[in-house]
Amino acid sequence: MKRIFYLIAVCVVMMSVSGCYRHRYPYDKLAEADGLMEEHYDSAWTILNAIDTAAISSEANRAYYALLYAQCQYKQYIYETDDSLISTAVDYYTRHDDRRKLMRSYYYRGLIHMTNNAYAKSVSDVVMAERLARRLEDTLFLARTNETLADLYNRAYNVKEAINKGEMAHAYYQSIPGKERNALFSAVDMAINYAPDGDHRKSLHILDSLVSVIPGTDSALLSYIYGTYIFAYFYDKEPDKAVEAFYTLKRYSPEYYGDNVPLPKIAEVFFMNNQNDSAEYYLALYEKNRNIYDDETYYRVRYELAKKAGVYDSALENLERMATVGNEKIGRMLSENIAVVEKNSIGKENERNLERADRLLFVVLLLGFILTIVVLVVILLRLKIKYQRREIDEKMSSISSLSREISNLNNNVKRVSSELKNSNEVVASNHSKIRTQNALLNKQIKLIENIFSTHIQTLDILSKEYFEKKGAEVQTRATVLKNLEHELLKLSNKDSMKMIEEVVDKIHKNILTDIRTELPALTDKDISLLTLFFAGFSAKSICLVMNWQVANFYNRKRRIREKIEASDVPHRERFIAALGK
């Protein structure tokens, strides 16, 4: 029984492994081919052709294969006309929101449409690829899409837009390390676009500057340059130089020069240079492999040759065919424009899908941002609470010191009061005026004594309450601190300060009255500082009562001293001595 169970388990494991292998089999090869695509597309092509397409079971792998196959075909100059395979990739990546692969799929489907002369469809797909490249910040595909759009606009005789897109492609290629050669080819493309726009001098200038730096071994780039020279000289009305450029092109590209310059255009150049036999030769070559795109030029040269030879029936016939091809081209362009409008609705739907994905991504990022802010707020609140606790403890320490100082001051007042009472008894019999003054002083001392006593009691009660609640929440302790600060405010109000000033004046022989009289420029804050200082308060306590920083106290005291020293008042030396150092 155990043996049977073991065999079943082994079979299940093997089937699972086999299933996983079948599912992953093509993906690893596809990924390998994708990695080789840019630099070694021939190796990628070998890998793709070795894959058994019947074994590709998953939709994702089928879409991936379709994309890579179309891309590799383009790399090898195999021009596919059927867009059904690559369309499966476009459909799949649209539904699964893989933007990078969708961008590539749109681009290569656009190239297939261009091969089929379906320019409206091609523009629509390439524009979608360009939009995705912009969202992905993919500079390479921004260069490629704009390069292709320049070609499409050129074919549609929209030279201005072709120039614009060509310049953009060139700028993108120049910004990409390792794509210097692509930048050179795009510069030639710009020269092609400038030539029919009437700016053939600029076209020739670009070509001349390129020829001077391109090594003679780079036959592909040089053949492309000299093929473009033919166009530039043609539009510059210099057929002899155009013919010379053609023979140079043949030297660099002896077998495939027709790929660089359409054969009817070569025939037209020879006709303009009065080399009719050569014109006939290249027209005959073209007839072996004609295409719709160049037929108009073919019939135009046929017409000119027949007219020059005096064969007017043939000339008229070719002229009519040229007109027919031209009309068909115009009609096709118009219908394609209608197709562009129709395609835009589809494009807009795709764009709406992308926008929905963008909104979803935005929501996710926003939630992440909000969560980060919440975490930061919590951290800051904790730091604030910690700081408040430390600040409260420091203030309570200062208040305790102030309470002790006020208590000492109260004791001193009581002592002075007692001494004054004894003095009153001694001098009472000698002078009634002194008795009256002393009675008034006793009354004032008693009053300030009561003020200090009340404040001391209140401060003691609040201090005890604070330290009893030391383990409580910060909010509770902050409430106690607020009450303490309220009591300090009472101590620092004008009435209390006036009473303290009167007592200080009595003790220090009217020093504050003299200061007010002789130094009227001093402010009320200055007088308050001097009052508390002469009353015996410490610098720390004065700052607590006046709600100053310690540095503020010393700076203000220093300024008062400087004012006194700079004056020539009668009691100058007395004031300086009272202030101390």
C-alpha cells in the first residue's frame, strides 16, 4: 500500500514539474531572444525560429512571441504585410496594461501598415507608440517613433511636419550614449526632408559636413548620403552633379542602389542631364518590380521622353496615366485622412484606458504619500510631546527657584519691617513727620508683604500640584503650568510692580524716583528690570516674571548702564554703583 502511495506521489510531482516546464519553456527562450534583439538580432532570429509555436500554450507567451517575431523581421529587412500576428500582441498588452511591450507592439504594427502603404493606420499606431514612449520616458523609442513619423509625413507630402519630426528624432538620438551612428543616419533623413522644401542648400550643407567625417569603410552610411545627394542636386537643378552622385552611390552600393533612390527618380535625373538612353535603362529596370508609390514619377519621365521624341500619342497616354495615378494617390490620401479620423476614436478609447491606469497609479501613489505624511505627523507629535515635557520640567525648576527667592524677599521685607518698627519707636518722640512717613511706609510694606505672601502660597500650591502630577499626561501638566504662568502674570502687572517700586524706593532712598527724573529716556521695561533687580530678584527670576530670555536681560541691563555712564546726571555714580558689574 505504501509503495502504491509513493508511486502516485512521484507521478503527481513529475506531472507538476512537467506542467511548469511546458508553461515556462517558451518564455525563457523568448526572454533570451529579447535580450539579444538590439545588438545581435541574427542570434535572436535563430532562437525564435527554433521555438515550436505549437507548444506555446499561454496567451502571454503567444503575445510575446508575436512582438519579438515582428521586431526581428524588421531588423532583418523582412517586410511583413500581414498584421494579424502583431495585432494579437497589441490586443493582449492593451488588456494587461504592459505599457512597454504595448509601445513596441504598436510601433512594429505601424511599420507593417507603412509597408502596405496604409499610411493612416501606420500614423495612428506610431503615434500611440510615441505617446507611450513619452509616458515611459523611453528616449530610444521617442527617437524611433519620431523618425518613422518623419518618413510617413514625407510620403504624405507634409514636408513641414516631416522636418519637425526629423529634427526631434535627431535630437533624441544625439542624447543617447552608443547611438551616435543612428544620429548620423537621422541627420541624413533631415537632409532628405529639407531638399523638397526649397531649402536644398541646407540639405547639401548637412551632407557635405557628414561626408567629411564618415570613414570610407562605412559603405552603408555613405551610400545613404550619396543617394540623398541625388535628391538635393535634383531639387537644386544641378542634374550633372546628381548623376555624379549616382555613380558614387553605385560604387558604395553596386547591387542595391535602388533601395536608396527609387529607379524612376534616377531615370528622371538622367533625363534632366540629357542622357535619355540611361533614363530608358532605369525605367526598364523599374518595370520588373514596380510599386504604387513611384508610379507617378515613372509615368512623368515616360511622358517627357515621348514628348521629346515627338511621339505625342505615347506622351498623351503617359500623361493621362500619370494623372490617373496622381488622382488615385490624392483619393487614397483623402480616404486615409478619413480613416485617421475614424482611427482617432479607437485611439481615444485606448488613451482612455491608459488614463484610467494613470488614475489608478495616481491613487496608489497618493495613498502611499498620505500614509507617509501620517507616519511623519505621528513622529513629529511624539517629538513635540517629548520637547514639551522637557520644557515644562525646565519651567517648573525655574518657578521653584523663583518661589524660593520670593520667600526670601518676603522674609527680608518682614525683617526690614521689624527694624522700621523699632526705628519708629525710637524716633516717634522726636519728630511727628517721621512718624507719619513711617506709618505710611509700614502700610506699604504690609501691603507688599500681603502680595508676596499670596503669590508664594499660590505658587507653592501649584508647584506641589505639578510635581504630584509628574507621571500624568502632558496635557494635564501643561494645564498646571498655564496656571503658574497666570500667577506670574499677576506678579508682573502694573499695580504689583508699582507697589514693589514704592517699597524699593523707601529701602534705597528714592533711587527709582531719581532715575525716572534724571533719566526720562528709560522705558517702562527698563524701570521694571531695575525695580526687580533692586528688590533682590535674580536674573533668572526676572526673566521668568518678564517672560524674557536670559540674554535679553543682560543686553537690556548693559544698555541701561551705558546710558547712565554716557549721562552727566547728578546721581550718576550712585546709579552705576547700584547696578553693580
